[in-house]
Amino acid sequence: MFRQLLQLFQRKPTFAPYMLSATGKIKPLETRHQGIATLLAFALIPLSGFATDIYIPSLPSMATSLKVSNLDVQFTLSLFLISYGVAQLFIGSIIDSFGRYKLSLACLLIFVISSVVIAETDNLYLIYVMRIIHGITVATIVVAKRAFFVDVYEGEQRKHYLSLFTIIWSSGPIIAPFIGGYLQTSFGWESNFYFLAGLATVLLVLEFLFSGETLRHFSDFQLRKIAAIYVEMIKTPSFSLGILMLGIAYCMIMVYNMTGPFIIEESLHLSPVVSGYCSLVLGFAWMVGGFAGKATIGKPFIPKMAFNIVLQMLFVLAMMILLPLFHNLYTLVFFAFIIHVTAGYIFNNYFTFCLGRFPKNAGIAGGLTGGITYVIVSFLSYGIIAVLPAKDGVNLSYSYLILTVLAALVMFAVYRLTRKHEEAY
């Protein structure tokens, strides 16, 4: 994978952006910087994972420091996911009309400022507001970078990079909690947000120097026309069911993220560093699932996804039976790992499909896909942990069961839809 990324510097450019938009002059992406700009796009994609996962090991400490309940602190994750998801529903049409580059720069700057504010305050409600701003700014950046690959690359090359997208994105959940565990132990929960501010500052400077506008055709910002595109996409059953499956798959990760640190640090009485290591391992599981999805991208879709769901159900049932008998860290992480691999596999396959479904409206398709996915994740994950709180690993296994049953029902609907389509022809 890394060799493929390095080869970007040697690829012949397939794209040359226009110099003017409907709003005036723009800085186009220069041909000589296309390889660096692509690497920067990949570097910005995991920002959403860093914004959610880096302070996961700090959740118990934050609750204690701010003198609030566990659920109150977990709500900072939910607010990010809600704002991140809802913003993507509208950001796609905005970046298709006004471009990607300037909006990305502005949002990176705002993200830096809001991260510093969170680190400096002990007011929970101000943190809530800043997390909403985090969600909106990160949504803009990530949707713009998703569209970047559709703008710049075509055909099999585009499909290849969109498949790499989910793998690169999964580096955030792998690296962030690992770093966050050490930051929490050495400097406290505030250091996580200083780190986010520093990381975003570096990326802002590099974006300013080496990136540029990639949008070829600036769409008119007409609400009626944009609404019609949204309706057309939503009315496409395969696209809508794909988004629903994405939400269920990622919800498995988020349920662990919101409960795992409390189980490890309060139930098993281990340190935030251990919690960070566990999140790193489980983030790697998501990446393994992504690689498996990419490796089998040419296989028949329905059979491979059905087999994956069956495996997932068997793993969850085994976790429910064995975890009460062997309630320790290793059993918890082992079962969570293999379940997260199956979730990553689902996400990679459906994400590649959804993003490539409407190439003429890449910004809107990417925004709609990410937006609805994260809205589903935010409400579903918060609802599950409200019913099944972070008490122990057994409750976590019940959460996985609920999500696996939902995934199986959606897959059955996809199967019925496919059969109906085949019979029509």
C-alpha cells in the first residue's frame, strides 16, 4: 500500500482544473503538486477518527475532572457524530458549487481554534458547542477530500483509491487511542485536544502550500435542483440500503469506543494506557477487515457479504457464551477483534459502492453517504449504551448481537432487491 502511495509522485496527471469559478479566481491544483496533494488528502481523511478516538482513554478521567456522569462525557462523542453526519448532508452540495480548497483551509483553521478552546475550559456545555463545531468542520474537510479522488482520478484508478480510502481512514482509530492513552497518563485529558490543534495546524500549512482547487465544473447553487439530486439518490434502494449497512457496521466500533474504556478502567481496573493499546488493536482489526474487503473486491457481492454476516453472528454468539466464563481483558479483546474485522469488511465493500454510485455528483454522494451513516451511528450507538451501559463485556456482547441482527435483516433486504432486479431482466 505504501509503495502505491509513493508511486503517486510518478503518475502522469489525469486532470487539470479550471482557473475560474462562479465566485471568482481560484488557486488550481498544480500538476507538479498532484502527488503531494493526494498524500495530503489521505493524511486528512483520518482526521475524523482522531477527533473521536484520541480522547477515548480519557473519558473516565474527563468525567471525574469535570464532575459529570459517564453518560454526559459520552455525549461529547454523540454530539460530534450528529453534527458530523448532519453537516455532510449539506456540505456536498456546497463544495460542488463553491469548490473544495478554500472551505477546507477555513475549516482547518476553525478546527484548530475550537480544539484549543476545549483544552482550556472546564465548562461541559462549552465543550459540547466546540464538539459540534468540530463535527461541522471535519465534515467539510473529509467530504472535500472524498470528492478530491473523484475529481482527479478516473476508472479503475479511481476505484482503487476509493477502496484505499477506508483503509487509510482506519489508521485514525488505530493510532489515535494509542497516542491518547500516553497523553492522558502523562499530561491529562486536555493534552489530547492540544495534540489535535497541533496536528491540524501542520496539515493547514501543508495544504496551503501544496494543494489547490480540484473541482472542474462548478454547479449552480440552486436549492430545487440540489434537492432533486438528493431525492434521486435516496430513492435508489441499493444506495439507501448500502448507507444503512455502513451505519450499522460503524456503530459496532462506536459502541465499543463509548463503553470500552469504562469496562477496562473501571470494571477490570486497568490503566488508560492499556485502554489505548486495546483501542489500537481493535483499530487494526478494522483495517484488516478493510484489506480483506479490498482483496475480495472482484468476488460476487451477495455471497461474500452473506458469508461475512454468518461469521459475525457466530462470533457474537460465542462471545455471549464464553465471556461470562472467562471474563478478562484477553477474552474481551479477542472477540471484539474478530467482530470488528467483519464490521470493517462490510464497511469497505459498501463504502466503495456508495461513493462510486453517482460520479457526476461526487460531493453530494459523498456527503449524503457520510452524513446519513454518521446520523445513524450517533443515534443508534447512544441509544444502545443508554439501554446497555458500560458495565461489563457481557453488555457489550449484547450490543453486538443487536447490531448483527440488524445487519442480517438489511442483507436480506439487499438479497430480495437483487433477486427482484434479476427477475425483471
